[in-house]
Amino acid sequence: MSQESERIAWLRDELNRHNHAYYVNNTPEISDREYDMMMKELEALEASHPELADPLSPTRRVGSDLTRGFAQVKHIRPMLSLGNTYSVPEVDDWVARCNDMLGNSGGLVSVPIVGEMKFDGTSISLTYENGRLVRAVTRGDGEKGDDVTDNVKTIRSIPLVLSPGDWPAEFEIRGEIVLPWKAFDRLNEERAFNEEPLFANPRNAAAGTLKTLNPAVVAKRGLDAYFYYLLSDSLPSDNHYDNMLKARQWGFKVSEAMTLLDSEQAVNDFINRWDKERRELPVATDGLVFKVNSLRQQLNLGFTTKSPRWAIAYKFAAERALTRLEYVSFEVGRMGVVTPVANLDPVLLSGTVVKRASLHNEDIVKSLDIHEHDMLYVEKGGEIIPKITGVDLDARQPGAEPVRFIKECPDCGSKLVRIAGEAAWQCPNKYGCRPQLIGRLEHFVGRHMMDIEGVGEENCMQLYDAGLVRNIADFYSLKAGDLENLPGMGPRTAQKIIDGIEASKNVPFERVLYALSIPSVGETVSRKVARAVKSLDRLMSMSAEELVAIDDVGPKIAEGIVEFFSIEFNRNIIDRLREAGVRTEIEVPVDTSASDKLAGKVIVVSGVFSQHSREEYKAMIEMNGGKNTGSISKKTSFVLAGENMGPSKLEKAKSIGVPIIGEDEFLDMIR
Ligand code: IVH
């Protein structure tokens, strides 16, 4: 073995070990920096030794940016579900039944039972051969599932290669892929920000993420996995509990809550304990699972058609509270949509005080048939956002009127209009209604848009009400002197805001487009449109028919764009933004104007760049006669690579001999 191959093997082992210490045991031994340094070294060595590539190297956890569908795989052993109950007496009956069927007449002593958490995620089956992960398959219909191996490889608590141990040459391990609460909250915050639909609970988020076609996206979301079932022709032990302890030794995350129970009483105590303590766990659980421990006894009990007789799930009831409706308020968003909100007598639910719950739209208010001052049921089960699930009709006050959806905007008094084909009502006074105007200022300054430091939700309202910023273009006429005298602001804060506004002039065109609050034009559509049209001038001159030719742009979005630019108010704002120096086109350096220097060249752009954005490089390639493509093949002339180019792309380019060039070299080429 060469020195390099020895070093590669050592780095892979060390990184695997530190991964396990960090993600499974929560006991990191080295700093993040040291870890990153080792990872970088391994990446570099692997890049210069493609012959030593290993798809299970720790460097592969990041996920390549190739996207593709999932192949279907038949399960070797079908994945059954569990019988379940919400009642403790039914769990007791199950314990008694198992004992009866197994001929145990030990009185209070039961056949050994294992109590476990029921993780609320999405189930997964992993197959290992000779200590290496070969396949990860979802439950699917129980007979066959989707092969999600590439996505599962990005989950850092799942071992890709097992350390030497007494694992069977072939085994399957089943568990639950979960999205921990923290990662779930972060993901939803981000989605709320981008006005993307929120995930109702971590289960949906985990399942949705696992089915994402791009492993690089999966890698970022922070999935985790707990394991609870080992299957093999040569298991290490004759009982479930010891098999799971072995799995833990081999590197799998097995819940610390797993407990051996030897009586009905112990089973009940386990339920009482975890009904409360589960709230402290970092991941969502929706119940407990009880399993007969001995594999021989499991075999004797056998299966019904759907589920094993040797196991049962006890499900926790969703937490529910009853509280009085104080009043329904109607709130106007940045696009004028009016949302009814139930304002409640504060009530404690799953550890937080609930005072408000969205009623979403008129149809929901009607279907719940809410009357003034009704007693409402509020639930927070797996759903993190409190939800009104019903009305206690017995507590309705005599003569109470039904809650009616308003007909006029609560702020500006305009007559509301119902959005065609939707349950939403909208205030049509787009350019004169205060909450809409302030909402658009807040959107404009946001992190994913112009990212103006020092301006947030509170001071947008302050600036609007002080008459200083009435529309987004007004930000660029602000002077430090205007701000200094506002309550709570001094010269330092004022200057910080002015600097933040100045810096926003460098924000790329695609984000400027998103910041404009064009109806239905979210972050992704803005990016695609900016990429396709390259400048605001061109976009403003396009018809709806031309716009629908752009990827992801449908007739509704196209008409929204055309209408937006047909309004003088918007055109004036755009003129002022342009004059202020905000970017209204994809930036292409002046000294690389159109040429045919790249004629006939097929180029792949990959990685993160420092001098221009990836989009700008793509535009430069086209302007100089070259062609952009997404994947590397023999036809590729070269790869324009930035930092962190995807390792699979790097490897592919090397293996078929496609040259890789950096940004300086590229800019020299077209200058
Ligand atoms: S055992 C044949 N144990 O719950 C028995 N399942 O409702 C296989 N689940 O499909 C399952 N935590 O996705 C088992 N500790 C646990 C579990 C668990 C969560 C899920 C699993 C299963 C579903 C059945």
C-alpha cells in the first residue's frame, strides 16, 4: 500500500469514528475545525487518486447534485405494520394474551417484554453485506419500496462501513428516519420565509425529505435515524434486546429508552413514565412499542396477515384543550390575503401557552361553524402549530351569532374579493392598504431578498408610519439624518442602516426580482426567470405567452408578472431602484462582452465562485458562444469549477479526462 492509500484508509476510519462519537453518542472528541481539516485532506487525496474511490467514503455523505428518480426494490422480508391501541387496559390484555399463548402461568411475572419508543418518522430498511451498507429501502407498500440509498447515505448517524465486529455477513436492520424538532423548526422557519407550504409535523417533513430527488438537499436538512429491529439468518443472539445492544455496538443509534420489562406492572410504569418524559426527547414520538423479547417465543406467537402477534403499539392521545374564543381577528398579508385568526383565552398545551390559532380561510370557519365566544377544542399532536379541531356545542351561549367572514378590509375598508378557485379573500387595494405596503417593505429587506442589515419587522412599520419609507424605492433616498431622530435610534444605528442599504446594491438580480413582491413569484421562480431573461428591461417587455416558455412559469404567474409591470406605480419604483444603482440585470463584466470565443464548447459549471455568481458565469458562457450543460460526459469541453465542486462530478471529470479550470483562467479565456 502506498503512503497515500494508507493515509486515505486512516482518514476514513478516523472520520467514521468521529462521526459516530458526534452523531450517535453525542460525545465529540475533536473540534469541528479539526474534523473539517481531516475531511478536506481526505477530499483532496481522493481527488488526486480516483482509483481509490469508495462510494461509502465519509466524503460522500454530502450528496452529489445529480438528481434522479428512485428504483423500486422488493423487500426480502415483507415490512409489516403493528397492531395498535390507545388504551392501557388493551395493552394489559395483550400482555396477558401473550403469556397465555406461551403457556406462562408465572402469575405476576410476565414473559420478558421489551418496551421502546415509537418514533414518529418514516420507516427504513437497511441491508449490510460484509459490514458495508448496500441498500436503503423505504417501506413502500410493505412488499416493495423505493431505493433511497443515496439520500440515506447523507444521514450522518447511519454507519456506512461498520468497524470490525461480530456482525453477520448479511443482515437487515430496520428503523425510523426522523427529523429532530430543532431541524424541523429551522426548516419550517425557512419555508415560512420563502412562502413555501409548511410541513405539518416532523413525520411529513422526514418522509418528504427522504423522497427528495436531490441528495444535496437531503444532506442539509439534518435527518437522523433510530433502529429497532434486526433481521438475519445468523443473528448474534436469541433475543431482541441483546440483538439491539449488539446493533448499538456496531454503530447504530438504538434508543436509550429501550427497557426490559418483566410484569404487567412494569409495562404500565413504562407507559406512565414516557407519557410525560417523551416531551424532553429531541425527536417526535407518537407512542410506545412493546415486543416479546425471546425470538423463540416470537416465533411461537407468529403473525396475523398484517402484523406480528408478538408486538403492539400503544399510541399517545393527541393533547387537546378546551378554551374560550375571545374574538376572531382578520389579518392582511403582504399580498392582501385576509386570514381569520382565533384569539383565545390563553391555555397551556404541550408545554406552551396558546393564545392564537389560525383559522386559515372562510371555508374552515364555516365548516367548524364557530359562533361568538364558543368553547373551542385546540389540539397539538404531531402538529406543532395549534389547530382548532372543534366546538363544544353544549357550552354555546344562547343567542350567540355565528362568526361571519368580513366583507371589507379591516384596515383600509376596501371591499374584499374572493380569489378565483381558492378559499381566500383578498383586499384589492394593493397600493394603498397599510399592512400590505408594510408587509412588502418587510419582505424587501429580508435575508433572502435584499438582506438589508439593521432593518427588520419592527422598524419597517416605524419607517412607514414616520412617512420616511412608503415604498421600497424610498429606502434608497434615506439619509442618516432622517433616521437619527426616530425613537430608539441613534447615529450609530442610523449609519448601520444606511450602510446596509448601500450594500444591498450588490445583491444579484435574481434576488432583486424576488424582493419586488410580484404575485406568485417566489424564490425559485425568481431565480429561473432571472436566469432565462437576464434583465429587468427584457422581462418588462415580455408577453404572457413568451413568459410561459420559461421553466416553472405557468399562465397564472405569467399574467401576474405582466400585470405587475403594467402598473405605473410599480414602473416608477423600478425606475427609482435602477437610478439608485440596484442591480436590474445579471452582471456580466464589461471586458467580457459578447464574442464567439467559446463557440463549439460544451461547458459544465459546478461549485461556489467568489468573483461572480454561478448564474453570471452561465450568462458569460452563452454570451461568448458556448453551451451550458448540467452533467459531465465525453462531449464536455471543460468544467468551470469553483469551491466545493461536487465530489461525484470531480471524480467523473477525472475519470473521463475532462479538464477542470478555475474562474481566473476562465475569465482570461474570454477577455
Ligand atoms: S417494530 C414487525 N418498533 O411504527 C414490527 N416499529 O406502526 C416492525 N415504529 O412501520 C416494527 N418506532 O415505522 C417498531 N420501536 C419501534 C418503532 C416502530 C416506530 C414505526 C415503524 C412501523 C410503524 C408501525
